[in-house]
Amino acid sequence: MASISSAGIGSGLDVNSIVTQLMAIERQPLNALQTKQTAIQTTVSEYGKVKSAISTLRDAASKLTSSSLWGQTVSTSSNAAAVTSTTNGSAAGTYSVAVQSLASVQTVATGVYPTTTVNPGSGVLHIDLGAWGAGQTSFTGKSPAVSADITIAASDTLADVRDKINAAGAGVTAQIMTDASGSRLLMRSNISGAENGFRTSGIAGLNFDPAGGGAGMTQTQAAANAQATVNGLPVTSTTNAFVNIVDGLSLTLNAVTTAPVNVDVAADKENMKKALTAFSDAYTAVNKLIAADTKYDPVTRKGGPLLADSAVSAMQSQLRSLVGETSGASAVFARLSDVGLQIQTDGSMTVNATKVDSALVNLAELKKAFANTDVLNASNNGFAKKFKTLNDIMLSSDGSLASRSDGLSTQLTRNQKSQDDLTIRLAGVEKRMRAQYQALDARMAQLNGSSSLVSQQIAAYNRGG
């Protein structure tokens, strides 16, 4: 606060120094409140870390309760150059796949023109989409009809014709192929499959309609379906992708085969091991965090930010107790250690890879051990189910984390109000002190002046005597 000090006017009294030192004493309660505020904020921060770590543990446990995890499969192909596969929960097994032909698009070509500036003919080019019959003796248009009429002028070059066809959105794409002999106009259907062929008519040089007697263009590739056999059963597709050909299994054909390709579908054990490891890591992270927060160091005589915090200590105790519990969910895996998740002397959890691999052989029982739910008898719930339930309670709006965080928030609010009130009071105290000491300084200056006058008078009297 700005003020005028008369320190040293006549009296030599250091008002600023006196007020500053006295106010330092007066500010001690405010300093204590600020120290307390810092401690509370540190506690709030640590509770935020604990909440985040438990949330991560809850998510890891939740994944282990998911049927999709334990039902997840992975597929491999003995010849990926010919057949690739993907799986989304398809049943484990081996599928023998033989590829007779790949899906193709219809492609036709004009004769050779010396340059791209040549006009292939003028008139209205009519394009119909549909399927050709055997030997191209018949054509069945799509229903509803998909067709286009394209006006070609006598001045249009081969490139102009290409651009007009492509702009018409007729379901075919035009291109120009150029080599040493000259240029050709190509037209191909946009979508593969026997039902996605096309015919053209209206301009002699661009006609392709064998059934109608017009063939100014030559077919270089017919529209055809992909043909294969899966475990001896013939299958077809308009594309080379057989989506969900067997529940959850999709195949992509890449080449005609000379020998069957084996596609193996098996449980995705690697992903299951990752989920188990993620759970172990999440548990260890919670344990280490709480242990560090509640630790007392006898050398430095300092404790962690949550030392003697009953709420977080109770959570740690609950988690450790749960790790040691048995479960009736599986007849094979009664404890986490049976699966390969082992608790160390420092409270952390490690993964015994050999035990986990062995447990994954008995997948049905392993799934029960983690994901089983028994609404009548909680002791028969799987380990992951138990952890998720406990973590949900801890993280709930009325759980221990929320209650403690709310209490800390209330303390911070009260602390700040006390600081604000005390700051206002201290400003008043300082103002009064300065006024009092400045008045004292002025009075002392007056007294010093009177003393000096008396001394001068006495001195003059003595000289006169």
C-alpha cells in the first residue's frame, strides 16, 4: 500500500523498518495458511494421479471381462500371394481355398488411330450397363436401367471423346492407350463382376454390341465373377473380396491357384497376452504410486504427500486383498498366480510368460477365470470382474476418491477465504501502524526541536553570566 513516511525527519526514527518487522510477525498466520494451501494442492494433485491410475486399472480389467477379447481370432494364409484373410471372431479351424478365376471388368478397345486428334465418328453414343449371356448372344440390362447418351461432334478428337465419356457418369471409364503403332480408345466398366458389363451403340467406330450385330470395338477382357472353392464348396463374388464368407472370416483372392491354399483361424493369443500384461502393468502402477505417496523416509524425516491418509491406504489394502483372493469361476485357475500373474515382495505384479502360455491352452477356463459373472454368488465372479466392480466403486461419485477430493476442495475454498479475510485485516493493521509511527516520528521531531532551543538558551545564559 502506498504511503508517505517521515522516517528520519528530526527524530531519526526508521518507520519503514519498524513497520516491516512488525508486519512480518503479523503475517505469520497468513504464511501458515499459504503453506497449508500448498500442502492441500499437492494432496489434490496426488489424488488426481491415483484416480487416473485406478481408472487405467479399471479399463484394463474391463477389457479382460469382454467376450470379444476371448473370442478374438487371427487368421493366416499358407500362400498370401494368392489368398489373404481377415477374421472377426470366426470359429477356429482350417479352410482349404482354391481359386479358379479372379473377378474382372469388361474392357473394349477401338482400332488404332494414327494420333489422338482423330475423330472416331460423330452422333449419339448410347451406353447400357448389364450382363452378357453365354457367347455374348444376348444382353440383359440392369433393372432399373443404367444408361447414358453422349453427343459426339465431328470436330471432337479422340481425347475429347474420352473426356465426354468420363464426364457422363455412365458407369464406364475411357482411356487412351498409345504405343508405337498409334492410339486406341479404351472403355472399361467401373465395377467388376459378370453383372457389370456394358454395350455401346450409335456410332459405328465406337459400337460394341455383338448381340445386336455391331462391333466396331473389340473386347479385350470380359466382365466376370471371381470363382473359388472353400472346403470343396464352389463360391462366387463380383469382386475378389469374399466378405464374411464364413461367419467372421473374409477372404481376398489375389491370384489363380494351382494347389489349395490353407487358411488357418486360431484364437488371438498374442492379443490376450497383451491384455493380461496391460492389467498387470496397471495394477503395478497403482501399487507403486500409492506406496510412494504414503512412504516415510526415516533419513530425511519426511513423508509422502499422502502419508497417514486413511482413504488411500484403505484403497491400497482393498486392492492387495483382492489380489490374494480365490475365485470359484474356474475349476482350473483359482488364483491369479495359477494363471501366471504373480505378486512380488514390493507389491508389484509380474507376468510369468511360461505360466500364461500354459493357461492359454485351456482358453475356456481362462476366460471363466477372468470374465465369469455370477449375480447370485460374487465369489464365483472372475478376477477381472471383481477388479472392475471394486474400481467402479472407488471411482463412483460417492466413492472414496470422490469423497476425499470433495473434502479437499472444501478445505481449499475455506483456506482461500481465510487468506482473503486475513489479507484485508493485515492491510488495516499496517495502515494503522504507519499512521501511529509517523505521528510518533513527528512528535519526537517536535520534542527534539524544543530540546535544542532550551539547550541554546542555557548556553547563551551561561555565556552571559
